[in-house]
Amino acid sequence: MKIGIVGAGFAGLSAAVFALERGWRVEVLDAIGVGGGASGVASGLLHPYPGKLARRSRNADEAMGASQYLLDLASQEMGAPVYRKGIVRKALDAEQAKVFEERALEYPDLKWDGHLHIKSGLTVFSKKYLEGLWRFCRRKGAILRIEKLDKVPRGYDAVILAAGHGMLKLTDLKLNCTKGQILACDLEKPVDVSVIGDGYLGIAEDGYHLGSTYEHDFEDDKPNLEQAKALILPRARRYVEGRIDVTGVKAGIRVCKPGDYYPMSCKVRPGVYALTGFGSRGLLYHALLAKEFIDHAYCSL
């Protein structure tokens, strides 16, 4: 079985790993290379309690378990951990504080002490993680082709489309696009765990990330420092103490299903499949959906 996978981000490389473990031949195609799109600029906050009410996500146990499997695989390939444990959510008002306190009574991986500590939460170093996944794939015989595609490639027994924003050129799937920008920064008062407030402060390999913007009307995917600062910094003052020294900006375009946060795994046409619609939950669900798809494909293709 020869599989072509379009996209070298979280979903594409996860599918490549599981396909290789099945013994299939894999070629990965990407216009830029490993981590060149939205996955590569992601701040990497992985946890199953999103939203203002911190409700536990659908299929949370399975999603976290599948992600942990790939994180450990990538860490082994890199010779060092590609993630850091622990995330803290700061309540923005008394109502949210009450909700967080109630959540901590529901789930043993949560702790409330005036802030909500997510013990199962991880900060993933996205670029390092993706590089670790690719090293595994390359060692198992996968080939990477740097190629900009305007149509679905041929010459494969099956093609998996995991191209993020590029899906709009390759399929007729209905997807919403959001541009997200994050600020790279240093802090006057360092912290040792990533923090979610009105936005988030993520620990990076070198410094910190502040995010994110959610721009629905945009002209391109290029970063705009002044715009990002105007949208992010006022909110960050609510949960980041001390001076914030901005050192740079990154941007990417996320895609999601209209009206639904859960991503999609579907057949586009015979022999062509899609893994897409991950939105801001790419880290939570990328491994689970890729594994489920490859497991199903192994039985049906």
C-alpha cells in the first residue's frame, strides 16, 4: 500500500506515523516542509478543558492518550522531551472562579487553589515535536516532497488530505478560516508554567508566546506586529504581571467546521480522504483522528 499524505503538520505527520506502523509506504507532500503552516507556529497548549466553562472535551481520554503516545515517540527521536507538564487557568471573574472550583471537584486531574491547575495539561514545543515525528517517519522510510499542489496528487493507492488552509484549493468541503497571530516575548516576571486567561501565555523553547488573535476577515496569512500587539496586549494585562517585552510575531490560518468544534475525518471521493477542521483543537485531536482513520483504512482499503 502506497499512501500520499498532503500536509506536514500535526494531522499529516500523525497519519504518516500510524501508516508506517502498519507497514505502508508513505510520501508526505507539503508546499513548505515540516511544520511550515499553522501547526509550526502553534503555541502548543494541550489540555481537554477549553472554553469559558472549562467543560471536558468530547473523547478527552482517548485524545490525550493518543497525543501522549506521539509526544513520547517524538521525544525519543529528539533525545529530549518535546513538551512541558502543567497548565494553569486564571479565572477572569467571580462567576468563572465558581465554575472552576466546581470543575476541580469533578475531575481528579484538576486542582483549585484560587487558580485552576490542569495537571494533565502539557505545553508542546511544536516545531521540535513535528521534527521528532518526521525523524521517525524518515527512519521508517517515508519520503518528503516539497511541492505546491493545486489538485489532488495521483499515483497512490490512497491520498490523505491534511493540508489545513490548503484544503480549500483541493476539496469542496465547507470550512471556516481564522487567522491567528501570536507574539513572541520576554517577561519581567518569569513564570514556570503556561497560563490561560483572557488569551494565553505559553512557555516556548526560548521565551514565551502570547496569543492569540481570532481574525475572520483578513487579506493574507502574513504576520502584522502592530495589529497583533493591539489585539493581544490589552487582554494579556489581565493575567500577566509586570512588563512584557515583545520580540516578534508569528501567524497561521486555522480551519474548522462551521458550527462544530470537533474536526472531521471523511471520504472526499474514492481513494481520497480528508483529515481537517481541527481549528484551535489541533493538538488535542490530531493523533486520535489520524489513528482512527488509519485503523479503519487498514481494514477497508
